Amino acid sequence: MDSYPMVRTLLTELADYPEEYRRQINALSFIQRRTNLSRSRVMSILAELRKGGYITVHRGVLRTIARTLPAHF
């Protein structure tokens, strides 16, 4: 199974959390705990989404999803 749909779903879930709670959660850890994906794979997806301007991450914390995440990676 492709790993991107899992990451996309979890990022959307994380973005729906209240900001005060979300600031305490490391996005990488959040995704890794809920999937069996490797750290490098998750980091690769997050890096590409940041480069594409889809997400804003600061010190590992998801700040915003700037626009709708693409359906496919």
C-alpha cells in the first residue's frame, strides 16, 4: 500500500486538533506511532509537502495546511 494516503489522512487529522494541543505534538512522531512507516519515508513526504507549499512545519510541529493536500504523491 502507498504510504502517502496514510500520511495525508493523519496530517489532516492533526490539523483538526485545537492549536494549543497541536503545538505539543511532533508531526513525525504522531504519524510514526499510528503507522508502520519508516522515519525516512515520513520525513521525505513531509519535506516534499513543505517544499510544495502545502504545509508549514516549525520545529517538528505542524503549524498549518496552507492548501488542500494533493490526492496522490
